[in-house]
Amino acid sequence: MITEQAPAATTSVVHKPRTLIVEDDRVSRTALVKILAQMGHEMDTATTVAEGLSKLSLSPDCVLLDLMLPDGSGVALLERIRRDSLPIRVGVTTGTSDRDMLDAVKLLKPDALFLKPLHLPDIARWLARPE
């Protein structure tokens, strides 16, 4: 008697992008969390530079980073990511028009720069591009 065996079940693991949102403004942070959840991202949030630095250990794929944070400039976080050559895409969000600060940020080569008020569809398109 010949019996047919069912094919072995295969489990494919789909990598959900992990994004760290470093933003002290509750409204902006909530909007970013909402759009990322709809895109299937796993998220972590931080409201200070210190908290953001500690959450780099979670190995995010991407960081959305506000520059003006209660304990300093988000530039410190971007500097750390670049200095340690971490494989993390960084999108900087800012409402500043301070040319010196923007020039300092550009020297660190963020992957994207978003001026506030944020245009969420632009951020969503950027996040959807795996680079």
C-alpha cells in the first residue's frame, strides 16, 4: 500500500522592520507610531538622547530622530550611529531653522531630513524603501 505524505510544513519568518522613534513631542510621536504600526513595523520609542542611546542596543533597522530633545541635541545620537558604523538608516526630523545646526547634521549624512511640520506620507515612502 502506498500512502502519500503531506508536504512538510514550512515556516517562513518575515522580518518586520524595527524602528526607533526618538521624539519628545507626544503628538508627533503618536502620529509616527500610528503610521509605522500600519506599515507593520516593530517600534520602540524614546523621548531623550540618553534613552535613545540606550535603545540602540535593540538593533533597530531605522531611527527617526528629532534634533531638539529635553536633554540635548539628537545630533549626539546620529554621531554615535555614524562613529560606530551601525547599520541603521537615520531620518532626522526637525523644526529648527538654525543653519549651523542643520549644517552639522548634514555633515553626519543622515539618510533623510524631514522638516516640521512633518508630512507623514513622505516619511512613509522613505521607510518603505529598503536601503
